[in-house]
Amino acid sequence: MGSKKKKNTEILKELKVGQEWLLNNIKARKLSYLGHLKRHGSLEKHILEARLEGKRRNGRPIRRWTEDIKEWLQITPTEAGREAQKREVFRRMVREATSTQTCQGE
């Protein structure tokens, strides 16, 4: 009994969800979680801000979470952390970043 593979477009049609809506929803959740992390002194915050010594392996660099933040908010993650302390300001920034009709670069 093998399961039939479905394409992403078929699943989106079944769910009656547009790709832009789905991408904006993911973007909003990632940005909201960033605000939550930056406002609390949790282990996750320290992991997110940690820097490792040494060299990376050769090859294509891994896409980092912080690169998405820079692209979507047009500010560095450190600046985003400062803005996250002001909850309402950060929420407005998230709404502005996710209110576009299409997601650039995706």
C-alpha cells in the first residue's frame, strides 16, 4: 500500500489557501517568535545570539534565521531585539512586513 505523492500546489488547492497567505503567515509567526525570544532571557535567546569560533566547511552557506529577519524587517537582528522590547512598535513592524501582497525573494 503506497501513498500517492501530492504536489504542494495540490495541497494548497485542497486547503483553499494561497501561497502568499501561507508564506506571510509563516513570516509573521517567525517574527513574533523572535520578539518573544528577545524580550525574555531564555536559553533560546542565548543560542540565537551565540557565535562559534572556527571556520565553516566549504560549499554553499546555510541560510540562517537571522538573514530572514534582516530581509523582512530591513534592520539587523540586534536592532530588532531593541525594538522587540517595545511590544506595540514591534507588532506594527511585523504587520507591515507581512502585509505585502507578495513575498519578495521567495
